[in-house]
Amino acid sequence: MGQNKETADYDYAARLIEFKVRSLIGEFGFSEDDREDLQQDLMVHLLERLPQYDPTRAAVRTFMDRILENKIRSIIEHRRYKKRDCCIQLTSLSQTISGNDGDLMSIEDSISHDDCMLLNGRIVRTASELCDLRIAVETALSLLPGNLRSLCERLKTQSIAEITAETGEDRNRINYKIRRIRRLLAKTNLKEYV
């Protein structure tokens, strides 16, 4: 009789795994091709954990369900890691590709230092983007009236309190000028920085 119970529990585990995997297909980047791998991973995990089963704490089927739910949760979490994005196709950096001029080169040779720094989060803009931004700021500042342009130059190195103390101008007046500068700059291509 004990063997029939054990067989029934294994049959239940197989059906439970099949059901849980079926609900994963089409979600979280899992496809039909992943079905057998998921079923095998879950079954191996369950079989590894079964010796830890304590009948005084829960029914065997409840234990199986909790073990599988936890494993599925960790599989999904692992799948969601940014570097493991299911939509990204991984390629070796030593793979050979054709450059713009038709010459063959490794992918590693085609990646610039700025691109690496951007990907690692060490910089926000490339050197060329910073240069373009600098030119855009200088152009926008040159279009401002003289008194607003000089205030912008001061704000590069001084606080509002320092400017007020140095010029004797009212703080409210300086804040009004800053709002005016922002409105004028919002009309240029610097809108996102204002």
C-alpha cells in the first residue's frame, strides 16, 4: 500500500509540474521550446528537496506545491535580470563582423571606449554628445539679453546667495531672472535640461 501512495504522489508531482510549466509558456519570455527543460528542472529540484519533507508540518502535496512555487519564482526572477533579458541575443566579443568599409573585424574592436563607459553606467553622455551639448548651451546663452547672460555666467560658479551679496540685487529679482532664463531656454533645444 505504501508503494501505491508513493506512486500516486509521483504522478501528482508530474501533473503539478506539467500544469505549472503550461502556465509559464508564453509568459516571462518562455516559449514552447523551454517546456521540457522547465519540467526537467522542476522535477530534479523537487526530487532533491523531497528528503527534507516533514509529515508533521504539512501534507506531502502541500510541500511539493510550495517547493515548486519557490523554484518557479526564482526561475522567473533569474530570467528578469537585466543582463539575462530574454530578448537579448548573446554573442561572443571575438566573433568576426564586417565593418562599414567592408573589412573584417572582431566585435570587440568595433566597440568604442565611450560605449563601454555608457554601458557600465560610468558616464551619461559620450564625448561627442557633451561637445554637442556645450555648443548648444553656448549658442542658447549668446541669444539671451546681456543681463541674463551675465547671470548665467555667475550661476556657473556662484550660488544665488553669493550673487545677491556681491551685486546687492534682491533675491526675488534674481529668482525672477532665473525663471525668465528657463522660459527662454525652454524655447530652444535645451528644453530637457531646464
